[in-house]
Amino acid sequence: MAEPLSFDADFTIGAQIDARAQHPVTTHKVLLMQGERTWTYSQFRNESVRMAHFLLRRLGQIDDPHPGHVAMVLENHFELLSLYAGCAYAGLTLFGVNSGLRGEVLAGVINQSRSRLLIVDQRLMTEVERIRRTLQHIVPENILVLRVDGAEDAAIPAGSELQGCITSEVGGADKSLDAPPVNVTADRNLMVIYTSGTTGLPKGINNNHMKLCATGMAVSSNMGLGRDDVGYACMPLFHSNAMFVGFMPAFWVGGAIGLRERFSASQFVPDVFRYGVTFWNYVGEPVHYVLGAIERQYGGDESRIAAEITNNPRNKLRYAAGNGAAPPDIDRFTRWLGLEDMFELYGSTEAAISTFRRKGDPRSSVGEVLDDAVKILDPSGKECAPAQLGADGKLANYEQAVGEICRVAADTSLFQGYFDNPKANAEKYRNGVYHSGDLGHILIKDGRRYLFFDGRTDDWIRKDGENFSAGQVGRIISEHPDVALAVAYGVPCAVSDEVVMAAIKLRAGTSFDPQAFFAWCETQVNGASMDRKWFPDFVRIVDDFEYTQTQKVLIRNLKKVHFDRRRLPTEPIYWRRRGDSSYTPFTEADFETLRREFAAAEKLDLLDR
């Protein structure tokens, strides 16, 4: 491995870019790759400085009534990163709007940002046109469009093409300009990244220069990256995973990164080979999708996969880092792609709490807790007991060990608050405690504390007066040999709080056997890790799930339709009632029977809302 590079610069993005653009090793080294396009570090610096001058020219006066705020609705392109770095040089704040937002929510996020300039992907221009008249802070001439390949059908309004405007107002790409004379400090808010909320307006999380530099330094150090490493950004760069775990680590060590506009399971392996990718960042279920694409292509033939992928001399992939992959998928991905290690992380855009799972850490954990301030708290604020494992290796004291993952300290670590949202700040950090909103438990092994993620606090299921994690139930069901992916959630019950429903995506070539699945669940209750209350009452078979832009299953949409035969007239749904020894098809007549029971209990509104 080549000697690590050292860059002497302030903790601001502009200073760090200058240091790499001037370093003899990296000045002409390729940083960005996408198809046939490449940018060296020097080109990236020059394009970013051009962008900075353009942004300042367009925004004009900057003060409290006229903030230096720029919004983007972009897929992954070089220009997204030059916009990010341009805002860094100019001392502006970039708002990374989720490209999957539509209508009132899209308009609401842009308006709440108080952005005065908007850069939009040509493919997404139609969505912005629909809300153009509702935008409160952006004059029409400051809605600019990035021309992209394959979007020729979407006509760009005259005078709105981004690169043409930059060239005419600032100069061509052949010009190397001095950076704008703006005093930028490490605590300047550079990028607001939004949570992937599915109701209401997403919350914007502040990220200053220091935090973005710190993530690049920490993640690259944890993975042992160097200047010869190449990342792969197919996760959206408006999201923290791609910025914190993809671009910034590659940039920090003087490495390179290949870009794809959006995730494609079928193009994953070809891109890895094409760009010489050595590490990949993921979030949600892409690992599962990549494995599915490989399985379809090679029919699951391990010898062919080993020859064509694992041992292919073009395969340079060593590491993957992210969260949301199931342990069986981690095992298979590591084997098929020939990885040295696969790091499951715990963290969020807020970055108040983070862990990094390494090889040899307990299975299913998300790594060792190194911050003594991180604790698991019960609803009363008391610290939960450490996990105790039974003889079968499963969690034996679930009720005592599982609680909210919190940080009890006078500071909030790298969390710098939500943009213009004091109510959310007060809810997140109160009485000296940072509340992650996540469930987890800690296992102490050889004197080390290992964190296990058990889902979101709003993913509790309450049945018969007891609360338990929907994520834990879904994870257990996903271990069934015929199940590719499963999620669990609470649905209405006529006589109690909720009952358990599971949505299941089956592996290719398998079919659902209601008797066999019932027997398997019974085995989990009697001899493994499933509490009797966790036994699914309803099972819905899906061809695939609906996902957020960051590839997380939209569980709330499943909960909304639950087992309603009026909204799900043909979908395969099975159920069981107390005393049954098998699942049976849930029919329209069964649904009407339940409706009468709910009506008798004066709970019919639960089914109809």
C-alpha cells in the first residue's frame, strides 16, 4: 500500500480541496469518474471555484433577510459535488432536497429552507415546474437546470441551462480563478441534509465544515483507506450515507470515487469492475438487491460466481460499509464479492452516536460502543440492564435489556441541530439526554460493550399490553430459508392493542406453504428466539416492497392498509386465530366477520381510517 498522504489545511472544505489540488501527488490524480467523464483534483477545484463565483453573483446581497441558501434537486452528477464545494468556497449553505419528493412536500421543503436559488436535474424538471408558482423565495430566473444525458425529451427553458449560465457569467472551464474572498470558518453551516421522513415535512439536519471533514477522516481511518482506494457512489449524494461514508472518506485520503446517477443492482458488478472500486457505501436493502441480481445471472451457481466475480482479476472490492443488511446477506455478499470485511454501522445524519462493526464482533451487532455517554434507557429514563444470552445464544432478557439508544452528556457530539426547527431540537435533546429514537440493547463481551439495533421507537408493536420491537420480529422471520426479506408491524385488533402482521418477499423459485411456515414459527417459539406474542397473526406475501429514496422499506404504508380486503382485494394474505394449528387464506368473508367484531367493540374506525 502506498504511503498515506498528508494535507496541511484548515478544517474547511475549500481549504482541503486547495491542499489536494496543489499536492504533487494528487493535483493531476483523478478524483471523480462517471461513464467516460473524469475530473482530477485540480479540475474539481477549478469547477468548484467557478461555481462559487456564479452562486455569489446570482444571489447578490447576503444578509439575514437575504440568506445565502442554495437548494438542489439532483441525482448523482459531478455538478452536484461542484455545487457542494462551490457553496463551501462561497460560505453558503446547500440544502440537499430528496429527489423523490413531489408536490406540496417538495414545495414545503424548498420554502422552509428559504433558498433563493435552485439547481434541478433535467429529469426532475417536470416536478419542479408543477410547484414553481408556490415557491416563495426563488425568482424564476434563479431556477436553473442541469442538462443530463438521456433526458433530451425534457426541454430546458431558455436562459435556464446551468452550465451555459456559468460560462456566460463567469467564464469557461479553461479558466482557473482565485477563490472568492470570503472568510469561511469550520463552524459555518455547509450542508443541510434531510431525514427520510414519510409523513409531514422532513427535518433538515445542519452539517458544518468541521463535521463533514471529521466524517471523512474518521470513516477513512476506520476502514484503513489510502490514496489508491476507489469508492462507489450509487446511493444518493443528497443523503448522509453517500456523503459521510462514500465521498468524504475517498476525498480525505486522496482517493477516487465512481458515480452512478441512481442505484442499479444489475450494473453494480460491471461498475465495480469498470472503476476499480475498492470500497462501497450502502444503506437499506441494496445488498439484498445486488445478491438477487447475481443469483439471477448465474443461477446461484457458486462455482460460476467464484470464477466470474469473486476471483475475477478485475474485482478490487475489499470493503463495504453501511447499515440495514441482514446477517445472512452479509455472509453471502462477503463470500461472493470476496470482501476482506463488511462494516455494519450504527449512526444517523445527526451523528451524535455512532459505532463501527468490525470482523470478529458479535454477529448482528453494529459494533463496539466506545463513548461512555451512550446508554440504553427505558421509558422512565433508567438505564437498561445489559443483554443476557440463553444457552441458544438468543437474547433472554428482552424486556429488561431493550430500550432507546441515548447519549447522556452536556454536549450533543457532532449533532448541530435541525435547521430552523427549535421544537425538533428540544425533542431530540432534553434534560441533558440526546434521544436517538432508536431501540437497541448492549451485550458486554470480554469487557467491551457491543450495540445491537432493534428498530425505531415508532416501530414498537403493542400486543396484550406488552411492547416489543417490530424490527426484531422481522429479523427473525427473515431467517426462514424461503424468505428473501420480511418486515413486521402492528395492525388493529378488536379486543386488545394490536396484533402482529408480517409482510414477506419470498426467494425466487419458492412458494408460501402456510402449514410449514406456521410450524417453523412454532419452532422459533419453542426452541429459538421468538416470544409467543411475536408469532405473526397475519402474513402478507408481496412481490416486492415500496422503498424510500434511501432504500428503506416504507412500513407505514403497509400499516395503513393492514389486512383491509377492500384495499387489498387480491393480494395473498393468510391469518391464524388463537388455537389454530396452521395459517389459512384470509378471505373477504373473513374480513367482514372481523368488521362486525370491530363494530361490536366500537373500534370500527381503526379499520377505516
